[in-house]
Amino acid sequence: MTTTTRVAVGLGSNVGERTDHIEGALEALARLGELVAVSSLYETAPIGGPDQGPYLNAVAVLDTALEPEELLAACLAIEQGRGRQRRVRWGPRTLDLDILIFGDVVLDKPGLTIPHPRLLERRFVVEPLLEVWPEVELPDGTRVAAMLPAVAGQQVRRLRRPVSATVRSATIFVVTGVAAVIVWWLIGFLL
């Protein structure tokens, strides 16, 4: 039996078709394990960096058998597949994927710090994370919910839930199942 770890991944986009980039990333993340939950989309003003447009942000909770470095490599590949170019720190991007929490792992390596070092400083991370994982705690026992008042003054606008690959598949299954029942009923009625 494969052991999995529950992780939270932050998603952000402010270039091009932002919703498409988020939904494409969710479909790709679903292939890395079991996509447990996806938050609503949140629109936020950029923090730091050059002048740029607003971001769409979300958080996905995933159960994965990958190790932290493997998940990071997969996230970077997903970003690159969506046209991510790293030209300016905190600059505009088609897609940004951040590993926020990886079970009870604490890691500080070049290019990968877990938990994410600015997780508790950003409402556009804390609020969607709590939406999909209300009881989440950091490895040191800090309850993320207790930190929401510290970022409550930051401007964030909740929009809607993205349509993830899992939701699309479930919808197709239900519609197909309903159609099959109707056809079966009609055949029985006509005979």
C-alpha cells in the first residue's frame, strides 16, 4: 500500500486566460494524486514587484505519494507548460504554483521552503486554504485559522469555484448515467 501525504498547493495567475491557467493546473495536479478539495477563486491585487494586473488565486488540497522535491519538480513543469517565464521577481505570470504545506514536513533548501515562508502573511492564501481545510495546522502546531485576523485587512474578492478536472468528470458521469436511465426507461415503456 502506498503512503500518501496531504498537501496544500497555492495557485495564482495574472497573465492571459487566468481561469484557464488555474483550471489547467488543477487538471494536472489531479494526476499527481487525489485532488481532495479546491477552493473558490479569489481576485487579489499584486503584492510587490512591478506594476501588473490583478491575480486569480486558489488553493488545492491533494493527497500524494510524491516526495516534496518530486512535487516541486512537477509543479515547475506544470507552470512551464502554461508558459511561465521567470524574468522579474514577483513579476506577472501565467501560472504560479506554491507548495504551502506538505503534511508535517519542515524543509528549508534552496528553491524549496516548507511550510511556505509567507503563507501566514497573505489573505489570498490563508482564506482559500481555510475554505478547503478549516482545521489545518502548521507542523509547529500553529492553527492557520487563528492567523486570519492578522491579514483580514488585505483586499481579497471571492469569486466562484473553478471547474476542476474532477468536477468535469463527475458531471459527465452523472449526465451519462441519467441519459442511460432515461433510455432504459423508454425502451421498457415501448416494449
